[in-house]
Amino acid sequence: MCIDFDQIMNKTATIIGASGLIGSELLTLLLKDETYTNIRVIVRNVLPIKQKNLEQVIIDFSDIGALQSAINGSEAVFCSIGTTNKKVNGDKDAYQKVDYDIPVNSAKACAKAGVKIFVLISAVGANAASNNFYLNLKGRVEVEIKKTGIPQIFILQPSVLLGKRNEKRIGEQIGQVIISFLAPLLIRDFQKYKPIKAAAIARVMLILAKKEKEGIHTLTFNDMEKLL
């Protein structure tokens, strides 16, 4: 039996959504971690970061072939991409192209490429049967990703994210203040709605990728908190 030691030692972790709140925190962690020797980010625009073990792949996410090529060779893929109504000017089709098409197409590419680990940032309350556009979309994403057959799938469902964004989101900032104030009152089944720091979610993503636990795993606030 011939063992390819280079393949064992040279693991590649790929991030989709590295410029976002969670993705940027995860990128910082991965660049310092020794589990993965190669860190790849798939982005639309170059990030202002230069490091020896960082590879930036610039693509048009609507180009499925380019997405497949960018994912090939990855051991683990972390997907934390997302948009807002403000960014797409309320266009639901444009919203879906980011929050549905990219993660679903990425997961399918992972399955084809033989990626072992796929970690997705979804949302608490995600439900394909929901009448709420956002929760319905997130639920449909989860349904499709579960069908891919990737050996290890981790779906994180956070509520309000805490952290400093590069862009100003007044409504979200107000929401952070309100939910942080109410957090102590959220008990039992309502604990899943507690706010969580983006940096904490990034740590959980990396912890999960190291667990090598096969199957489909969905985590809400309590599950994530137990890992920290």
C-alpha cells in the first residue's frame, strides 16, 4: 500500500464569504492554525491580505466551471456567504443568487470534488416550509445541501450576530442592542435566539472541521456554546 504523505500533510481549507463578518474572523483563525497548510478564499474581489499560505481565487460565482475549479483539492470548505436587502435593493432574485445559488452550487461542487467537510452558516428558524422569504430560502439551502452526500456536513444556525462590520447597518445595530438586553430572558427553547459573537462562530466552525464526525449535524446557540 502506497501512502501519499504530501496529501496527508498538505490540507487545504477553502472559505466562501471570507470578506464577511464571520468569514473574516474565520480567515484570521485559519491563517494562524496548523491544521491546514493551505488557505484558499474564493472571492469576487481581491482581499487586502497577503500571506504565504493564502491563495485568493477571483471568480464570477455564476460560472459553475470556475467555482468547481476553485473548490477542487479542498479538504474542507466553509461557506459563510450572505447578502442583505439593502445590497440588492430589495430584489429577491438577486438575493437568491447570493444566499441560495452560491452555497448550493458550492456544496454540489464539493461533492463532485470529493471534499470531506462542508460547514455552512444558515440561520435560526430556517425552514423550507416557512412563509418568510429569508427563512424559507435558508431552509431550502439546507435541504439541498443535505442531499449532496458530502461525508461531514455541519450547519450552524445563529441568531443575531455580534461584531464590528466594515459597513454600517443601522437596523442591525439597533437589533443587537435590543437582543443583547433581552438575552438573559431567553431560556429553554428560546435560548437558540440568543445573540452570538461572529468570532465565537468562527471558532466553532474550525472546531467542527477538526472533529471528523461523519453525518449531517445542525447546531443552534446551545450546541455552539458547548463547543467553546
